Amino acid sequence: MTFSVKRFMAIFQKDLKDLYRNLYVSSTALMPLIFAVIYSRIGEVPLAMHLFVITLSLALVGTFLQCAIIAEEKEKNTLRGLMLSPATLTEILAGKSAVTIVITIIVTAVSMFIMDFSFTGRGWLIAGILLSLVFFIALGTWMGLITRSVLEASVYILPVMFIFGMANMFIGLADQFSFLQVLEYTPGIQLEEIAEFSEAGAGFDELWKPFAIILAWVAATLVLAAVTFKKRMMD
Amino acid sequence: MIEVKSLEKIFGDKRALQDVSFQVKKGETFGFLGPSGSGKTTTIKILTGQMRQSAGTANVFGIPVSQLNTPEYRKRFGVVTDNSGLYARLTIYDNLKLYADLYGTSLQRIDEALESVNLGSEKKTQVAKLSKGMTQRVLLARTLLHKPELLFLDEPTSALDPANSKHIHNGLKELNRQGTTIFLTTHDMEEADHLCSQVAFLNKGVVQLLDEPKQLKKQYREEIIGIELKDGRELELPLKASSAEEIQQYISREMVERIYTKEPTLGDIFVEVTGRELV
């Protein structure tokens, strides 16, 4: 399998330039910053609240951005042009994902800065966030492939926002609504566990489980995205 | 360059292509002619690896089309279809720069390609502001960037006015002179006649006729000489030596307005062979 850095960079630069001019998508991706500003005003912010904004950022920026970028390529018939060019599937997806990764990391970092949350000494949490980011981007890729337009993508993103982006908030209602207990397995809750366990000084012998659960989500969505991509690119 | 044998494509219970066979030699401009829904785009999709055939073989560059999906082979051909798209928020230059980088060609080629489609002065224009015809020309320029050995064009001038069509035709002829093989689908018979060295008539998924335009016109020509006289009469005489004396008389009496042979257009031949209009 070949991988051309030049082709990867060409797609990355094009997407970055295009996104800069796409006000609808880029302004939606800035939503976590608004939450961060609001929560930073309520005095001492609990760890769970920080994790809520981080997860929201991963879902809203990571998933929605990726989904919108791919959905628009399909809507405007430009993805087929890329597929017929020398760019490989890996180069196309890597170029697009790199844009989403960079913007998600920036938005998440700025949100946490606004909320006065430091990542210093929180290596396990950073590792968990990066692993979760792969899941959210793979989910966005898959959603982008199954939706036909940016408008459709912004509708499809709503359940994802509720299930994966706001799990940390809805899990509090699991005592009243037992079906919500399934949210315990979402990456957001696993990130919260990683943060809490590592704050308490736990090592990998206790942290492996939330990492394994996130890894399982990553594997499942990567396979789903790859299979769907190959299927959708052939008529 | 292209070798297709007994190609078939079935969608559900509809047979889109049936027993399609043809060859396109290196350096040729091959016209695949037929009305909408006859299977032209399906054929291009199969030949460019976007769709799998149900039966038969299709080789491009001497290899099965299923093996075309490598950067090395993709650099050797270019495609413009009726649903190719551009990035509307970016400028023409940015759109072409992406593809110049993907194909590994120099940025100088962008200017050359834009000149060849008469858009040299528009490179900083945002694609969203272009007319349909200009968009089509940018798509063509994008395909010409890497000087492909083989060019697939699906109705390349369908959205263009006559002046721009002529400009594109001249560009394609020049490209062909430089050695590019062109596979062209169109329902514009004048375009096919002007550009193609060989044409195939596709009707309901079946190739009904395949030959050089000149041969086809000769084969379907009515063996008649038409004479339009100055007094308004029109005469039709058999294209034989026996008519020579009669024609000479009209000429010597200065009665002739116009003399013509009844040569059919490719469109006339298509209608005669398939019984369908080319729309």
C-alpha cells in the first residue's frame, strides 16, 4: 500500500481552506467554546463538567465536522473526482481526518483553557481523549458516507450528540430511566472514569477497562467506516 | 488501449449493457453515441473502475479494469463525466492546484490547461460564480492537467455554447494530435463527426453499428445527385455516368443554382439503424 505525503497534504490544505470559507460548518464547530464560557462563569467547575465539555467538543467538532466535510463532498460530486485521482483511500481519509483532528484539538484545548482546566500531569486522560477522538472521527466518517447532504448530516448528528456528546449529563438520570444505563459504555463516561481513577492515583491495572471499551468502539467504527466507504465508492 | 468483449451489466431485472464488444486503438478518438439511457455512462463507469460489470471482460492499458485502482494507472487516464464536481467556495486556481498536487504535475500546467479551455484570465474567480459552461471548461482543464494517455469524456460540450464548443473541439483535436486517446460519449452527431475516427452506435445497451464516420456515410449514402435549378425546380439524378450528359446540359445553359450529393449525417444513420432519435 502506498502513502504519498504530498497527496495527503494537498487534501489537508484544500479542506482547511474550504472549511475556513464554510461559515455554517465552522461556526457549529465553535459551539463547545460557548459552553466553556458559560460554565467558566459558575465558579468552581467540577471534573464531570469539564469532561462533559470535552466529550461535547469531541462529538460536535470531531464527528460533525468530519461528517459534514464528507457529506458535502458527496453532495457536490467532488468525492468521486478524488477517488478517480491517484489519491488512495487512505490518503483521502487521512487528509480529511487530519483537518478534523487539528480543529478538534484546538477547540478542546481552548475550551479547557477558558474553563481553567490544566492537562498537566493528566497523561492517561490525554491518551483517553486521543483514543476517543479516533472513535468520534470514524463515526463522523461513517455518518458522512451514509448521508447525502450537509443538511441531512446536521439532522443525523442530533442523536449522536445526545447519545455520545451528552452522555455525561444524561447518565445522572439513569436511576429514573434504567435504559439510560447503556450510556455507561459510551466513550464520554469512560473518559470520566479514566480521569477519576487517575486522579485517585490508579495505574493501568485499573485503567485498562475504560481504555478497552473505548478501543472496542474505535475498532467497530473503523471497520464500519472502511466497509461503507468501499461499498459506496462503487456504483 | 481499450478492449471490451461481451460486456454485460444488469441492474436488478434491467439489462443496461448486452454483449458489448469494441476496441479502441492508441491515438484514436472513439465516439460512443447513443440517446440518454442507452448505457454510455454505465460503460464509462465500468471502464474507469467505478462499477463492476456483470459479465464479459474490459481491459484498459492491457489490464482488467478491476486492477486500475492504483495511483500509477490513475495517473494515466482522466475522466470528465456529467456529474463531476468542483469546490464551489474555492477559486478555479485552488481547485486545479489540488489536482496538480494529486497528480504530481507542475503548477505551470495550471495556466497551460486553463489557456487551452480559454479561461486563462479567470483563474482567481470563485467557482461558485461560474456559469455551467465555464464550470464544464474548468472540469476539462482539470482533466488535462496531467496530460493523460487516455481521456474519458462523457458529454463534454453538452452545456456549452457553439463558440466554446468549437474551442473545446479544437483543444481535443490538438490533444489527440499529441497522442492522447479519447473515449467520447455524446449525442451530438456533429461533434462525433468532427472529432471521432471511429464511432459505435449504442441503443438500449446494444452496439448496433461500429465503423469510421466516413465509411458509415458512404455506406448509407443515397446514390443520387441533387440539382437545384435557378427556376426553382429540384431534380434528383442517379449517381451514374449516364447522368453526366444531362447535368452537363443544365450547366452549359447556365440553369444550375446548386449541385449536391445526398450524404446522410450520423444522426440520419442512427435513426435509420436504431429507429430512435438521438435525444
